[in-house]
Amino acid sequence: MSEIREANINKFPIGNKLMALFNQNSTLESFIKKDLSILDLGFYEPSNFIYLNYTYPISEYMGIDLKEEIIYIPRPDDIVIPEDLVPGTVEEKFPFNRYLVFHKYYGMGEPLNKNKFENTFKFIYIDALNYLTELPSHKKFSLIVIRDLLHLLDRRKATEILDKALQHIKTDGLIYLQFYIEEQYRSKKINPYSLEESESILMKFSKIHLKEISNGKMTILGEK
Ligand SMILES: C[S@@+](CC[C@H](N)C(=O)[O-])C[C@H]1O[C@@H](n2cnc3c(N)ncnc32)[C@H](O)[C@@H]1O
């Protein structure tokens, strides 16, 4: 089992990255250890956060996505992915049974019981902007993740999503963003941010813990 776990560790890029950052930065670590409540806009597949939960227990995870369907495209490093972990339909993906399969291969210790899992991990299929518009103003999260979503949207809508999301971050809370910034990735679906636009996004943060450019994308972990 641990072989499968080790071989697939890079399948949890957000989880791994956040774990490394929390590990290196004792202020961040103590903040998220106090409370790790996550809003993940355009989550697609929640494994990252289920995985993170083994090291940094999550008090609440709210995944928001428009689509219920995962189209699984195997990658060259996926050879060892177990058959029963290949995502199919939403019914088997997120609820407790899917979590148990996940736990079988990647889990540490005892799995969460059904109640605990369902009280912690929640998934809603709705447009991210609609979700944020209806979210009561007092509802705050300690970490908001918007990874590979903004460049898929009309810019005005993307900005509205980001600005509304910022209103739902706790004091000292974090926002994790990733979006394309390089023109070569422009396509029918992808509308990369210009350098000026990315600068104006960076200005929205009071403190930046990570700013990285890789594979045409900018990744930021910052505080409001
Ligand atoms: C490229 S995937 C990124 C998935 C994940 N955040 C990650 O980084 O691996 C983009 C996801 O955003 C979802 N999405 C697109 N438009 C959306 C919207 N308006 N509201 C919520 N989710 C949306 C898509 O269904 C898709 O699952």
C-alpha cells in the first residue's frame, strides 16, 4: 500500500505544496493548526484536501464546482493508480464510500467515521459567483483556494469572484490562487492574465507568503 502512496504523492499538488509551506513557516502553521476551514472554488476533485487532512486536520471543507462530472485523463505517472480509485461519477467520488477507497490507498491511521466525514467535507454544485453572492457576510474561512479557475472565466466575473472571496477570509486568513499568465497558453478556454493584471491581483494582498511562476502559471499564497 505504501508503494502506491509514495508513487502517487505528486497527485496532490496543492496538498503537498501547502504542507511544505505550513511546515516551513511556524506563523502559518500555528494559524492553520488553530483552525483550518477551507473554501475551494472550482474544486474538481477533492483528494488534495482529504490528503492534507491527514497532516493538518480540517475543521470544514466546502468544495464548490459547476460540474458534477470528472473526466479522468490518465497521465504517464498514473500507471500505479488503483482501478477503484479512478474517478467515475460523482456518486462514487465524494461521499463517504469514495473516501474509504481513498483512505485504503493513501490514508494514515483510522479513517474518519461517516458522520465526521460528512460533517467536515461538503460539496456543492453551483456557480462560484452565485455561491459567494448568497454566502452570509459573517461566514468566513481560514483558507480560500481558487486554483486554475479564474483564467477560465470572463475577466469581470473572475474579478468579482476574487473580490467577493476576499470578503470571506478570516483575519490572518490565507488565499491560494493559481492562474495562467503566459500568452502561449491562450486558447478558446484559457484567457491568461497579463503582467499588469497579475500585479493588480498581488496588490490585493497585505502579505505574500508565496509567489511562484511555473508552467505558465502564477501561484500566490497571501493574506488579505
Ligand atoms: C481546471 S479545473 C481546476 C480544478 C482544481 N481547482 C485544481 O486546481 O485541480 C477548473 C474547475 O472549475 C470548475 N468551474 C468552471 N467554472 C466555474 C464556475 N463558474 N463556478 C464554479 N466552478 C467552475 C470546472 O467545472 C472545473 O472543475
